[in-house]
Amino acid sequence: MGSGLSRFALELVSRHYISMKIFLVCSKKFYDKIPEIQKTLERSGHTITLPNCFADPGTEERYKTLGVAEHSKWKAEMLKHSAGVIQDNDAVFVLNFEKNGVENYIGGATFLEMYDAFRLGKKIFLYNEIPKGILADEIVGFNPVVISGNLHKIL
């Protein structure tokens, strides 16, 4: 009877996914890919935090029209806000796709969000491989989990 119980327990553990709070980060250009990814992750039991300007992708462009000082102030506030959001999540999931001919693109703000996650000891997932470029070594140092498009690797 004891062995039956342990097999049952093992079966339960193997079926159970670890539920995480995950902050999605990416270029605004990739926002169209988010709903399907969000749906899949939520079906697996994860809680998803959407990118800061997901509800209004034009926010930054509006601040740019107000001048350098206003845009700079807004950008600094957004970066500080992101640090708090990262603190409140278990992981950061970087959606890195092709952008303007750059394979697996990771922009400046996304890189900084990855750095904050690294500093805070959060798990970092990349949808695609680490992009080639001047920051590749630093990204390798963050020790991200590259899922190569397989959302079931997010555990």
C-alpha cells in the first residue's frame, strides 16, 4: 500500500506545473504576439503582468512630442516603475523576435529590465536565442533560460 501512495504522489507532482508570476517584457513591435502567449501561460496556471505601456503603446511617442525634458522624465519614471514590477514578480519573460532585420532583438529598456531581474535574483526566460551583438556576453551572464518558442519549458 505504501508504494501505491508514493506512485500516486509522484504522478501528482509530475502533472503539477509550478505557478509563477511572470512579467512579460519586449519591444512594442511585438505587442501583437502577447495575447496568445498570455493565454497559453495563464492556462498553465501562471499569473501574467503585461508590459508597462501595453494598454497604450503610443504613450512614449506622445511624451517625445512634449520635448526632451518631458520625455526624459517620463522614461526615468517608467524604468523605476519596471524595477518595482520586477520585484513583485517571480520571473521576467523576454519576447525577443526579429525587428528591423535584427534577429532575436532585445532593446535598451528590455535589457535594463533583464539586468534588474538578474540583480533581484529573478528567473529570466528568453523566447528565442540570445541575440548576437555587443551585449551578448552580459546577457549570457544573466543565465537566462532559452525556451526556443516552447512555452511548456516555463516551469
